[in-house]
Amino acid sequence: MWTREVFDFEGAHYRLRGTRNAPKPVQRPGPPLLIGGWGTRLLRLAAEHADVWNVPGRARWGRPG
């Protein structure tokens, strides 16, 4: 996405063809990815892909709201 002038992407829900992103980020290979939230699935996602994880408020795993 940030390394080529024009790119294609095909995911589970979206398809992009001949896409351009400008301006390009100053950081190499790209800007840090911040993911916010909590939950077992999100924690796994953040661990695998994020550079920064932000927890909004108090996590309540296993306790009633």
C-alpha cells in the first residue's frame, strides 16, 4: 500500500484495483499501526499486527458489566 505507486488488494470483504495512496508516509516502511479496544479476539489481532495497543477504559473480562 505504501511501497508501490499503484496497488491491488483483495480481502474477505473488499477488493481494490489500481489504487493509489498519496501522499506517501515519511516513515519507512510505513507509519505505526495503532489498534484500540479489548477482548480476546482484539488482543490476538493487536499482538499479531499492531505496533501500539490502546485500551479505552477498564477491561472487564469475565466480570459482569
